[in-house]
Amino acid sequence: MSLVILRIAALLYAGAATGFIAFFAKPRWVRAAAAADSLLLAAFVVHAVAIGFGCREFGGMEFLTLRGGFLMLAWLVSGAFLLVQRIYPVPSVGAFATPLVLVTLLPTLFGPPNAPPRPPEGLKHGLLTGHIFIAVLGVAIFALAFGVALMYLLQEREVKGKRFGALFSRLPSLTQLDTLEQRLVRIGFVVFTVALVLGSVLANEAWGHFWQWDPKQVFSLVSWLLYGALVQARRSGFHGRRYALLSMVGFAIILTSFVGLGLVPVSKHGRDYGLNPPAQASEAGRSAQ
């Protein structure tokens, strides 16, 4: 049932993306932006219903899988963008944000949902849920910052090349994009800091130590330090192209941790939560067949 509802949400996201792209192509089509905004809100609500049904089916354990991570990430990116739209109404950003949501959601639309074995008894379920949700929220905010950084680089190229054509007129000003970028980075850094603190507490409960040089811990720490440096550097007037590029590098590191390490059995996160079962278990399963 949750998969059917999720596919309906995907259709609504596709409609929203079409509307925002149409507005980006023809800024005079204000109604296209308004319709896209309404479709995105509807998609966000339907997506939430799909998540609710998924929680009822699997007790929330699905979100310990890579598929569940994509599912939650797409929902939080759309929610973050809807909130940004209310505070900083820049509908042209939707032409970059909504396709990102749709691409993130695509891997979750094929194949039946599943849930991994339950995590170790030593972990408090509420704390684990909070850690996962807050961590994915931080990734969602950084994903939006990535999109804004990309727009900044495109607009800067137009300005430096003195090509004041269609792209220049459709993108927000460099000042607007720079301000929005630094605010998203700052908010994302605060959220990600909370996620890391909760993760350290969980690591201590599960492994007996706050730090284990686990690949996910290392990648998360590197990205946290990079974004923290950006937050501090901003106070010294650091901004513009280099700021946008470093923000994009930070998101690439987080994405490597979120996706890359979720596909290979090198992280204790995966082994302990049942995401990447040990090789012996896989071999035993093949032998049984």
C-alpha cells in the first residue's frame, strides 16, 4: 500500500518539477509557478502518508535501509524547499530543487519495500530514530545548499562573461543566492552537529566507544569540519565562488558517506543495523539454497 501511495506522490513531484521548469523557461508564466507550488505541497503531504503507511507496515525499521534513507531524504528536501519558499520566495530555485527530489525518490519506486533486522538491543530505539531523522534532515538542507551553489556558479559565469541573456534574467541575483547559500549552510551545520552528537552517544552504547574510526564516522566528521570552517570563514567575509565550490565539495563528501558506504560492507553502521550482512551470513544463505 505504501508503495502505491509513494508512486502517486512521485507523479505529483513530476508535475511540480514540470511547472517550475516551465516557469524558469518562461518567467511570465506566473501561474505555472503557483501551480507547481501547490503540486509540491500536495506531493509532500501524500509522501508523508506513504511514510506513515510504511511505518505501520515495518515499525519504522525500513528507514535503517538505503532505500528508506532515500525515501526520507526526498521528503525532507521537498519540505525544506517549501519552507524556504515561504521565507525567501524564489520560485526559480524550484527548477533545480524539485528535479533533485524526483531523482532521489526514483530508486524507491521499484521493488517491494523491506526492513532490516532490528538493531542491537543496547540501542535506545527513540534515540536511534532521532539520530537518523536529524542526520537525513541535515543532508536535505545541504542538498538544497548544493542546488543554490550551482545556481550561483551559473549566474556568476553569466555576469563575468557579460552575457546578460535568458539565463541571467531567470536566475536570482548573486547577492540573493550568496545570502541564501550561507544561511542554508549555517542551518545545516547546526542540524548536522546535533546528529553527530546523537550518533556518538549511540556509538558508545553499541560499540563501547564514542569513536571507532568507522568510515561513516570519518566521512561525517570531515564534512562537518568543512561546513564548520565555512560557517566561521563567513564571519571573516569569505563568500562568493570559493564558498559555493566548497559547499558543493562538502555535499559530495556527505553523499559518498550516505550512498557509497551504504552499498559496500565496510561500515559498522551497516553490519550492526543489518544493512550489510557479514560475508559468512551471505555464504550460509547461498549454501542453504
